[in-house]
Amino acid sequence: MMRTLILFSLCAASVAAQSRYTRHNFTAGMGAGLPRGDLSGYFGSSFGMKVGYGDRFHQFFQADAGFDTLFGAAGVRDYLNSDWGALRIKDYQFFVPLGGRAILPLARERLLFYGGGGAAYLRYQERVRQPSNYYRIDCPVCRSRDGWGYYGLLGASVALDRHGTFRLGFATRVYRGHTAGEQLGQLGALRTRDLWVQTFGEFGVGF
């Protein structure tokens, strides 16, 4: 009986060790976004950054929320005349993905492959360079457009330590959606069917 209990305890400990994972996962990354669909010819590829949070409520599943930004894809290079002089206006593309992923852990969580998707909010906006960190001005001529869509996700990461607290990896996210609003760069004030392919290298912290 004692041997059976000892054997059972060892097996349980082994399974627990293999299934141990970080519940709360934060990521930050840099990469690029490539426009397709109706945006082709009006927007160009551009540098981007991302942050994200994942609640890994199960070893094989995680709920995700994030914020991605691309810089200057519409090529806006305008100025706002103000009391501070001519202030530069640039465009930014913002993406808010809300969804989840399925995770395939390998080598005792050392290597993770994942794929997923969900809903996404898309917003393209002009913003003026503020003259000071302590004083902000409005930009009445800055234009914007937005809309909703969805995204798909594929990626992988590798643990940098034996507990999986720090991870390094990459992720490709494809956004599809419709946006409408004001003219932005060479893109007219019409409703468009948008497609973006974004690839980021990312660093993660989990606990």
C-alpha cells in the first residue's frame, strides 16, 4: 500500500511539473505592417509596435487583448500653423485585437506554438506633434477613419529560463475589416475593405 501511494505521488508530481505554466502573460514587440485589399496603392508598409496581455486560463487556451500601432502608413506629411509655429502632422494606424488562442506546448513548456483569432477595432488617425509635454493643443484639421473587423494569429515562442518567466518569439497577425471616415493621405473619404499583414518579434514576461 505504501509503495502504491509513493508511486501515485511521484506520477502526480510528474504530471504537475509538465503542465505548469504562467497564468498572466505580458508581451511587447516591434515589427512591420503590410497593407492589402482596398488600401493597396494608398498606404505603404511601415514600422510598428505592439503590447499585449494574455490570461492563460488553461494549459492549452488563452484569452488575449492587445494594442498595435503602425507609424505613417498613409504617408501624411502636413503641418498645422499655430502660435508655436508650424507643427508636424503625421498619421498612425491603431489596432485593438480582442480574442483568444489555442496553445501547443512542447518540451515541458520550453517551446510554445499557438494560433487564434477574434474581433478587432481599427482606427487610422492624423495627430499633431505637441509643442510640450506640459501643454497640448487641439488639431482641428486632423482627420481620422475607423471601423471593425477580425483577425487571425499564428506564432511561436521559446523560454529563456527554466521557469518560463521570460520568453522570446514572433507572431504574425492578419487583420480584415471595413473602415470609413475622412480622407487620409491619398485615400478618399469612402468605405474600404482593409487587409493588413503584421509580423512582430516580441519579448514576453509571465507569472
